[in-house]
Amino acid sequence: MDILYAQVFFQALSATAIASGLFYTGFQFWHARRAARHANFTKLVELQMHLREMRVSDPSLAKVYRHDVEHAASEREVREYFFNLMQLSVFEIVWHGHRHGQVDDDYFVSWETRVREIASEASFRKMFDSGSMKIMHDGFQVYMTDLVRTTPARVDSEA
């Protein structure tokens, strides 16, 4: 009788180990899928940023989409506009990674602190407040609108 109990015990133990292994494998696939989604998002934003970089290098390309540069009075303003959009793109990647558990809280907070400094600048505010198209995740747009609204504008002493 003891051998029968031992067999049942070891069968239950091996079934539990197999079930646990399957659960762990599923958990790993779930994490891998989340990481792949973030990698895909990052790649798309990087491609978008490259298009912006081209406009910083050659401001005449900005005229392809005239609405983007209606507010810009000079090549310098075109460059500032797209440079600030590039800054925003990098932070969007950090925001997305944080939102999906890929970026730690302390790292995100350090970025947010720096972005508030950038958001206080006149050129950033001009870019952000312009009616030009800015392709961003809707949640990020809401987040950034609140961040800019709650960040005081820097007052230049030279003005």
C-alpha cells in the first residue's frame, strides 16, 4: 500500500512540475511579446525621427508638408521646430517603455525632470503649441499637454 501512495505522490509531483513549467513558459512568452511590441514601437518612432532629422539638416524639405512650417519665419525656426520634435520622439520612446514596464521608475523620473527643463524653453513651447501635425501616441499627447501646461515657461533675462 505504501508503494501505491508513493507512486501517486510522485505522479502528482511530476504533473505539478510539468504544469508549473508550462505556466513559466507562457509567462516568458508574454514578456517576450511585450518586449517585441516596445521594440516595434521604438523602431517606428526612430524612423519618424529620421524624417525629422532630414528636415533639420535640410530645412527646405519641411516645405513638402507646408502646414508643418506655416509658423516658421526662417530656416533656423524650421530647424528648431524639428529638433524639438526629435527631442519629443526620444522621450516618447522612454514614456512608452515606462508605461509597458520596460523602463524603470527612477530612469523615467530622471527623463521627465529633463524634459520639463526642455518644455520650459520658448522654442519647445512654440513647437508644441503650433497647429502643425505631430504624430504621437494619443496617450503621450495627453501626457505631454499636461506636462507642458504644468511647467512654467523659462523667462530669458536677455529678452
